[in-house]
Amino acid sequence: MFPTLPPRGEKLRTCPEIVVEVISEGEAARRRDLVEKPDLRLRRGALEYWIADLAARTLLRLIRSADAWRDHRFARALVIVSARKTGASLL
């Protein structure tokens, strides 16, 4: 469930229980997605954080364990299909 949105112009101080991120192009963006954002999501209270690398066709699934992430890596054989039956897939 998504928290109540703050007034316009204010930062969101919490986050959804499950967050899915697709790695952005460029080395600086990649570092931010893999290093900085997981720490932020952990501090904000996410229970799971999924990071999809479309170029490598991999998924990193981080699951909260007390005050740290436990990671599970999935390789190329994984396919995630939209539950909305639009034909969209992630990997």
C-alpha cells in the first residue's frame, strides 16, 4: 500500500512496502540505483526492493532483514509478466 502523498513541493518521507527499480543508463545513474537508492529505501521502510537490469537481464531482489538487506539474485531465465495481462514483461 502506498503512503499518503505529502503536499506539493514537499519530499516523500516514506515509501511503498515493495519498490521496483529499473537501472538507468550511464555509470553515475547505475551507481545511484545500485548503491544509494537501496540505502534510502531501507531507511524509508521498504520491505522489498527489486532492481531490474534490463541490459544484463538480471533481477536483484533485496528483502529487509532487521536493519539490513538480504539479497537474492535471479539470472537470465527469469521472466516477470505483468499481472494486468497487457503482454508486458520485465526480463
